[in-house]
Amino acid sequence: MAVDIVTSDGRELDLQAELEETEKALREVTLMIEQSQGEVLKLSQRNAAITTHLQQVQNQFDKMPLQDIRNAYDSALDAQQRLFVMRGQLEKLQSEKSHLERFKSSLERAQLNSGSSASVASATGAKGPLASVEMLVNAQETERQRLSRQMHDGPAQALSNFILQTEIAMRLMDVDAGQAREELNNLKASAMSTFQKVRNFIFELRPMMLDDLGLAPTIRRYADAFKEQAGLDISVAITGHERRLEPYLEVMLFRAIQELLGNAARHSQATLIKIILDMGEDRIRVSVDDNGKGFDPDAAQPGNNLGLKLIRERTEMLGGTFEIDSAVGKGARILFAVPARS
């Protein structure tokens, strides 16, 4: 028998269906991890063999033809990059598995607790199991924080070392100074560009300033970065009493705005997006308005709006409201509000 949570408007959230989907995703990720581990082992062995060959090249640096030296360095760089990418994919899959396991555990606990809490909420008019929402959000964000630190200490540091390795390869200048310097400068520029992408990825996973400075500065910074990357005109207006909120509430609001920005950029063909964050004393209100192609909320397929569905469910379980104002050819406006717990 399915166990449901009753939201503020009487809708039911099927925890059993969510649990089954999570278990299916967990099985798929586990299989992908096994395949990736085998690939990493093969690439590690290849990288070790190429490194040994590169050492031999260095011992005969003055005697080998320029083309052989270049080929040896190209092979070494290619092996390092392939191994780096594969390890990053494996770490990402392992992180996703850990996240799914925690989420599954949270759903199982919610199943056990929701029967009585849902009945009480329905009888008393309560707004839903706030503790369960906080638990789920905090579990997800703890995993994001861990992965963010892992990216910073792992791939980001590896890229820094990769840049230093280009300096060592400058020894090629003794053979053909002009060409070697040009190739190395191009390689260094590429590595720097990749390093910046990794930093952007870290910010996407978990902006540290959300912990340090709070919601409002993070929204401004994220909108500026998104504007530069997506080439859209994005404006942010923050009204009311700008202040820190409960950590889980700041996370929920930031992730919702992040999702809505992504939806507008990917699906709506919008060129202008307006974000309004009203930090009232009793309620926090968010409006994300775009001038894109719009859609019919009543005709939209549920599977294509999972992000909106999640925002709606989290908002309502926190005792808030969620609205969609959109029509085909007339853009879209998403509005939601939650009680302020500062």
C-alpha cells in the first residue's frame, strides 16, 4: 500500500513511487560505476606505460628527433587527460550513488513517519511535515558540499599541476624555441580555460558564498555569472528586509531560482529574465518572469516539468504557495512564497 503525504491543497505525494524510481536509478548508477572502474584501471595502466616511455625520452632528449619528442609528449598529455576525465566521471558517479543512497534512506524514514503525520496534518489543517522537508534538503546539500570540496581538492588541484607541467616541457625550446613556445602557450591557455570551467562547476554545485554571505548576495552573483554564460539579459531586484534566513530555507530558495533560470534558458527561448526576491517580515516571495515562448500549464506533460513539480512540492510542504502564469507566445511567470523563518 502506497504511503502519501498530503499537501496544503489536498494533493498526495506518492512516496512509494518515488522510492521505486530512486532504487531503479541506484541500480543503474551502480552498474555504470563498475564499468567506469574497469575503464579507469585500463587507462591507469596505459598512463603508467607512457610515463615510463616519457622518462626514456627525457634521458635521450638531445639525441631524439623533434617529431619523436613531440609525439611522446602528445601521447603523455592525451593519456593524462583521458585518465583525468574518466576519474572525474567515476567520482561523479560515486557521489551520485551516495546521494541516491541517502535520499533512499530519507524516503524510507519518511514512509515510516508520514502515515501518522499526514493524518494529523489532514485533521488539523497543518501545512505538512516540515521536519521531513528540512531533512531531505539538508541531506542533498550535505552531499553537494562534499562533492564541491572534492572537486576543489581533486580536479582543480590536478589542473593547477597540469599548468606547472607545461613549464617543465619548455625544455623543448632547446630544440625549436619558436614552435615549442607557441605550442606550450596554447596548451597552458587551454588548461587555464579548463580550470575556470571547473571553478564554475564548483559554484554550480554549492556556492560557498551562500554559507558565508547568505541568499541575496548569492542570487546576485549567480545571476551575473549566468548572464555572462548564457548571453541573456537578466535583472535582479531584491526588496524588503535583506537578511540571513534559516540555512535550509536559503538552500531551497536558491535551488528553486537556479532551476527556474535554467528552464528559461534551455526551453523558453527567452532573451530577458526578471528575478524579484521580496524578503518580507512574514513571507519570502520569489517571482521569475521571462519573455520566452511560454506554455500552457494545463496541457504541459508532468514528465517535462519535474523541476517545477519539485519546487511546488517543497513550497507547499513548507506551508507556502506556488503559481504559474503563462500562455503560449506570452512568456512565463513563476511565483512562489514560503513563510519566513529567519
